[in-house]
Amino acid sequence: MTTHRSPLRARLRRAAALSAAGLTATAVLVACGTEEGDSDAGHSGGHDSAESQTPSEGSEESEQSEQSEPGAEWNDADVAFAQGMIPHHRQAVEMAELAASRAESPEVVELAEAIEAAQAPEIATLTEWLTAWGEDVPAEDEDHSGHDMAGMMSPDDMSTLEQSDGAEFDAAFLRMMIEHHEGAVEMAETEQSGGAYQPALDMAADIVATQGDEIARMNELIDAA
């Protein structure tokens, strides 16, 4: 079906369009005049437009939002966890490194490699947290051995491990590392109950799970020996 349009309606539409165009042009001229007036008033009276305030307000809101993100805060328990776990992990890595040249059991060698691979990166992460918080990072040459920290081996223990070899090393390593892991789990559980920094809480949960599994595995190796 062909649609026909009335000439009269076409003329009326054109007239309406011209009228609308005229109104639009008038509105533009009025707006320009208003902007010039506001501009002059701004120079003379120091008037601030809404547009000039928006970026500043937006920036403040953005900063406040970043500062209030969950997990962005930490407390003394988080600091104690990081400062204690760094030397604790360092000793575990030191013990694990001995296995490469002293262990007889392939299972002990594999376990030691897994311990080193997991804990060395955690030392770096814990160090980054303390640095970002403006807290002291335990010095590498600082003596944390003995029983001032849960599960830490004494100098005599470390000397015994260093001087052993073969099956004797395997037995000493498993016995000491079980005790060492139990101390780490205890420290991690303390962090879980009192910490506030979410990444630290996540690491603590991972330590509890991973080292708990390794304790079970080491007990199996001892029983099988």
C-alpha cells in the first residue's frame, strides 16, 4: 500500500520546524549571554561554579574510599606475626637447605624443597608488609634461636642437624621440623584470633593448612622408618 502525505500537512510541518529552530537559536543566544554574565561575575565576585568543585570533591571521596577498603588496616598482632614469622621461616629454610646434601630419603629431600619453596617467598612478603607499615624488619644476623619463640631450634639443635648425615639426618630433621612447624601453626593461630590485616590473616590460614599437612606427612615418614 502506498502512503500519501497531504501538501497542507507538509507545509504545517515545515512551519513548525522553522518555529522550533527559531526558539532554539533564541535559547542559545540567551545561554551565551548568561555564561558571559556569570563569567564577569566570577571575575569580580569570586563565584565558584559547580563544575570547578566537582573534581576536588570527587578526589576526596575517592581517597576516603581507598582508605576505608576492607583489609587496609593492621594492628599490633599483625606486626608481631610478621616480625616473629620472618626469623621463624628463615630458620626453617636454613634447615631445609641442609637436606640437599645430607638427607638419605628422597621423601625428606622432596619435603625440604617444598618447605623452602613455600617459606622463602613468604619471608619477602612479610618484609614488604613491615616496611610499608614503617615497622622494624628483623635483622638476618639477629639471634632468635632458643625457646624465645614457639618451635625455634636452639644453637645445639642446629649444630646436631648440621653434623648429621644420611638416615641420622633424616630422623633429626623430621623430629625438629615437626616441632618447628607446630610452633609456626601456633603463631599463625594467634594471628587468626587477633590480627586485622586480611593478607596476613590469609597467610596465617595457609600456614595452618599447609604446615598441618606437612606435620602429618612427617609423622608418617617417622613411623615408616
